[in-house]
Amino acid sequence: MAEAPATSKPKTQLRAKKRNILDSNAPEVVAIIAGGDRPSDIARLYGVAPSSITRFTERHAAAIAAMRTEVIKQVEDYYIAHKVNRIAALDKLYRLMDAEVDEDGLAVTEVRHEYRNGEQVAEVETRDFRGSLVREMRGVLKDAADELGQIPRPDVHNTVNVGILVRQLSGYDPEAIG
């Protein structure tokens, strides 16, 4: 009967030591894996074989999945918070413009007096419609509706370019087929 090689015990101990390195740093390793780093990069970081990372991933699959779910939730929360902030900024801007319209109206009136030889000879009143303000208000409303997803989007279709090959047949008589 042949004896096991003398190196089998140290290999087992080495594997256990490397496993302990990963398991003792499990929260950090789980976070790194959940973050999407490649197993070979993680293995290099901890001085273990990529297969050790694969086995670690299998053992800690639930924790990694939970971490990824949490990361996705945080990203979504961040996105929603920024979206809410953008909508609030648009709302504030619209309210400021609306208050200006309430205060000054949509037309600006300018009264100018003309004098000749020190006497007033005419009073000129000019009314200008504030079209630029109206355009800005419409733009803010459109941006807010876009942020809220209230503007329908056209369907996007992939177009495929198809090439057609036409061969010319010599001696072809369409009447002969008749």
C-alpha cells in the first residue's frame, strides 16, 4: 500500500489558511464581489487562487445577492432623490416666473414723455408682450413633464438594411415561360 505524499498535509493546511483569509475578511470580500470586481483581481488582492474566490462566492451566495440588492436599492434611492430635487428646482423656477407675471403682467408698459423747448409735446406709451418669459415658462413645464415621464416617447425600432442582389440572366425570354 502506497503512502500519501508528504506534501498532502501542508496543501490541506495551506488551503484552510487561504480559506480563513477569505472567511476572516468575509464582509469586505462580499462587498468587493458584489461591487463587480473580477474574481482574478480579488484573488490577486488576497493572494489566493481564483478558484478559491469561486468557492467563496458559492458559499456566500446569499450574502452577495443581498449586498447587490442593497446596492441597487441605494442607487435607485439616489436617482429618485436627484429626480425629486430637479423637479423641485423646476417648480421653484416656475413659481418665481409665475409670481413675476402676477406682479407685472405679460406686457410691459413704458411711458415716455417728449419735450420741445421745455414743454411736453407728447406722451408715448409702448406696450411690449413678454414672449421670452412665456417661452421660458413653457420650457420649464415641458422639462418637469419630461422628468415625471408624462411626455409620450415614440417607439424605437431597429432598422435593418437589407441588400438585394439581382442577377441578370442572359437568353431569358419571359414569353417562353408563359
